Amino acid sequence: MMTNSIKRTGSFYRWMMENYLHQQNRYADLARDMQNDYTFPAEDDFDVIMDYLVYDCGAASACVAVFRECWEMYQEVCVYA
């Protein structure tokens, strides 16, 4: 079975795994949820991921807020990389 970390490279998913997976904070909670969800979107697209969280998962507003924060940080890294 292929794991999420193998399927996704150069993406928001990979960035979350590399930066937050082994921490103990709200960002790490999202990273672990992403890692354990084999249907998490492979697309590197804010709207696709947001729709998945809200409509497919029924994510709590706190989870959505953390995703928004992480996406903003990810975008900053992408712009200045």
C-alpha cells in the first residue's frame, strides 16, 4: 500500500509533513490528520482542500481555521523560496 507521504511530493501535503508532523501543536494535529487520511486531496489547491475539509469531512471550524493559517504560511514560503 502506498502511503500519503510517498504519493505527494512538492506540495502542501509534503510541506506539512516536513514542518509539523513531529511537533506538538495545532499545526501538527492537522498534519497527523492529513497523514492518517488516505483520501486527503493530492491537489495543491486551496479550494479543493477547503471543500474536502468542509463538505467531505465536516471539519470543525477550528480545523478549518488551522488549515487557513497553514495555507497562508505555505504560500509565504512558496513566494519567497
